Amino acid sequence: MNKRKHQPIPYGRQDITEDDIKSVIDVLKSDFITQGPIVGSFEDSVAEYVDAKYAVASNSATSSLHLACLALNLGPEDILWTVPNTFVASANCALYCGAKVDFIDIDKSTYNIDIEQLKRRLKIAEKKKILPKILVTVAFAGQPCDQEIIRELTEKYEIKIIEDAAHAIGASRNGQKIGNCLWSDITIFSFHPVKIITTAEGGIGLTNDKKLRDKMELYRSHGITRDKNRMLQTNSPIWSYEQHVLGFNYRMPDLNAALGLSQLKRVDDYVQKRNFLAQQYNNQLSDLPLQLPFVRRENLSAFHLYVVLVDQNEANKSREELFNLLRDRGIGVNIHYMPVHLHPFYKDLGFKEGYCLNAEDYSQRVITLPLFPTMTSDEQKFVIEALRELL
Ligand SMILES: *Cc1c(COP(=O)(O)O)cnc(C)c1O
């Protein structure tokens, strides 16, 4: 096989169909292009799909994480906990609210939050009276966390739970869809093009609590209400609106919601295809010096990412060498994630190497292989053969 002949293979890629394009064009020809009726339909459809009561769409999952923290009253006196093996947005949302952030290490097999560490840290925090107000769990690569155990451990401290499920729409646990918020207060999905389904940019917050829904909506649009029943000043004229809190403009346009509505029809197909491709990788890479993804029996992962860890004792190459050689062949490998606490910005806040050993060891060894629903068997074979040759 000619090693350089292949078109570059990205690590992820959106799938846009003719139907998707038509849905967006229809909105362009309608009266609403910013937030209008399609956003409402999209919210209802996502809520129905995951079996949650309410959904609030926004212009990104980053905005939705911020809205979730605001709705849960996170403020300067408060602490938010999350994991280091995530995108920076899971932690930044705390800082937007003036709160402090701290990190709980990950489990070595699922790369999600480590339950034993969580238990230990809760005990210490209880003694020192530095318990968090919010815990943001991250369904890494699309695999749900042990949410019911996490709820049980944190309930007595009244810690609120946000599930950052940016990777995980379509995933389920014990047959129940992630996003149903049975064991959390709010769940967030991202619709960035590399994620499971896309709205170009976009995010959503799911909840079963009407008060949280109302607050996320209020903060999404400048803190302004037009609802006559909520007006604080009496005798307000019919055209008036009132600002009640300091909100933002985090609205999703109807154009984007139309794309999302159209894409949502294929979410189960995408997750199925991602699982099929992951299984192919599992079968073909099992004899190489790589730690392959582990999905708990009770979970269906959405497989947003397929990550392998290089076994540094057994492999004849370092992670760096392997990464560079794969990139040389046009294979869009990536690293998910450099631990959040080791970014220069977070180090300036006082975090140091050695703070979360599992996440740090993981990040030294991980490589994300290309995986997206339109990946052809040819493309996947090319990746597999390159790995077999190089290792
Ligand atoms: C992508 C991602 C986000 C942010 O999503 P945007 O829609 O790009 O703002 C947040 N958390 C995690 C874990 C992500 O992967």
C-alpha cells in the first residue's frame, strides 16, 4: 500500500445530508432566522428523545454550562468540582461565576470520575468545611458515569450535579438515555461539528426542574422577561419587558436549530455506527501493546472518541513517535485531553503536576484514533494497518 496516497483522515467529521441543507434553507426563507419557533421544537424533540421534562438550547455547550451554574446559584463564595480529563469548558464555567474550581482524579479503566477518590475527597472537604456546591461529571468519550452512585454520595451534602454529556447524546445506562436527569440536576450536550450531532455551534441543558429551566431561559437572554405574570412593576404596558438579573445573549438561532432537528433523526444510527467502528478497532488492535477502551456492561457509549493508551513497557515506540508517524501518514490522530489543571492558566491558579496522577499518566499515553459515522471501512483499514506496521 502506498503510504502517502491516502486522503487525510480527520479524527472526527460531521455528516450533512441534503435533508439537513433543505431544513436550513426553509428557515432562511421564513420569518425567523434568530431564535424562533424552531428552537422550541428542537428543545422539545431533544427533551422527548432523552426523556427529560425541559430543555433550554443555547449557542454552545460552554454557554449551557455557564447557564447551568447560574441557574444553580453558583457564586464567589462557592466551589465547583470536576475532573481534569475534559475540555476546559467543564471547569471554566465555575470561574465565569467567580467561584473556585477543584479537580477529582479519573478512574484508570473508564477515564471517568473515580468514585473512590470522590469518597475520599468528600470526607476531607466535609471536615475542612470546603464542600463544593456543584459537581460537574463528564461522560468521557461518550460513556456515562456512575451517576446514581455519585448522587447517593453527594446527596447528604446537597451538592448539585451537572452532567457534562457533551460527548454523549445517544448514550444510555441500564437502557435509559443519558440526559434524563434521573440522578443529576442538569445535563449538557454539545452540538459542535465533531460531536455526535451538530447545529454548527450549539448546546443544550436538560432538566426536570421547572425553576431551573426558567432560570436558564432568563439568563440566556439578557436576564429579560416578557412574561406578564412575572413582571415586578405593576401596570406595565403591553409592549414592556423587564430585566431581572444580569444575563447574556446565549440564544441559539433558528437556522442552527433546524440543522439540529434534522440531525436528531439520525442520532441512534450515528451511535450504532460509532459502536460498530469501535468494535472493529477492538477486534483488530487487541494484540498490540495498547490499552483499548473499556465500556461497562451497563453502559452504551456514544463513542464520540476512540482512545488507546500506549503501553510504554511493551511498545517499541513512544507515544510521541507513534503520534508523529501516524500524522505523517495523513491520519488525524489527536490527544484528549491534556489535564485541565496543567494548562498554564490553571497552573497560575496554583495547580501543579502530581495533583491528579491517574489523569496525568493517562494524558502521557493517550492517542485518539479517527472515528466518525461516515468513516469508510477502507479508511479504518488504513488506520489499523498503519498501527500494526508501526507497533
Ligand atoms: C466540546 C465540549 C464542550 C464545549 O462544547 P462547545 O459546544 O464547543 O462549547 C464542553 N465539554 C466537553 C467535555 C466537550 O467535549
